[in-house]
Amino acid sequence: MKQIKPIEISPEEFEQQIKSWLSKAHNNLVSFKITHRKYLEGRSGEYEIDIVAEFEIFESSQIVVLIECKRYKNPVKRDIIMVLNQKLQEIGAHKGMVFSTSGFQSGAISFASEHKIATITVQDGKTNYHTKSHGGRNVFPPWVHISKFIGWYTNIGSNGLENYSLINDSRIEPLATWIEDLEEAK
């Protein structure tokens, strides 16, 4: 995996950006609620979760999504995904997501895909627009809308290859689709 240069972002700004994207991704889910830094009780004790999303399906079933935000210098390892998977089981949550500023190791992506955990790498929005160099610097035409931050939702497809879907302030469909996929909420 190519090493990703982590973005410059404070922990608070990072978590608020993720909360903003998730708030836009709920579409028409019933009783959708998102909470920043929530404590949840598990079988073995209490856990602090960066962001928790909750919504109802079938008018009576509550779906709980645990979201972790990892602001690391190196790609997230499989162990981090395994810990989230364990928290899902301990708390009785249905789905999990990990957002990273430095990408994910291939083993982390494989494990996450196998356990239906979303992995999203958050980067500077300028990285999504490529131009030919102009005197050694990137030139962004004034008509190009560049989001401050973008995300790349990565998973392993049925063909065994990594798939990438772009997320930004105006394109949140990959998050909305993943959140609403009730087949994953077991």
C-alpha cells in the first residue's frame, strides 16, 4: 500500500467533519440521531466511542452504528479494526465505521470488509483534483469546487479487489448507502 501523507487536522475538527458527513448521509431514516463522544455500556464495562449514530427500522428496531476516528501518522492496522469489531459485540451494536487520516493496511481493509465494517480515509480535498504542474506548483482553476476534506470509502469487492468511493460535502451517497444497507445490520 502506498503511504498516505496524513492531513493536518485537529482531533476535534476531524471528528466534527465526520459528524457533518454522517448527518448529511441519513436521508430519510427514522429517528436518526448522531452523538459525538458517547459512553456506551458493554458486557465488560463502559466504552467511550468517538461518534455514535442511531436510527430506527421497521418502526421498533433500533440500529446502533459505532464510529471511530483515527488520526494516526501510519496506516491503521488490522488490530484497530478487530478492537472495534469486539466493541460491536460487547455493546450489541449493529455496524461499525473507522475513519483514518493515514489510510489502512491491506489486512485491516480485508478484515473490515469481512466483518462489514466501513473504512474511510480522510484527505485534503485538493488531492482529488490533479493538474499538470505549472512552474512546479498545482494550479486550481477558479471554476473548480474543491472540498476542504474528502474521504475514500474502501472495501474489498466480490472480485477480491479494493474498491474506492469518493465522499465529500456534496457527495455522501457511499456513506448513505452503507448506513442504510440493512443486510449488514445483523
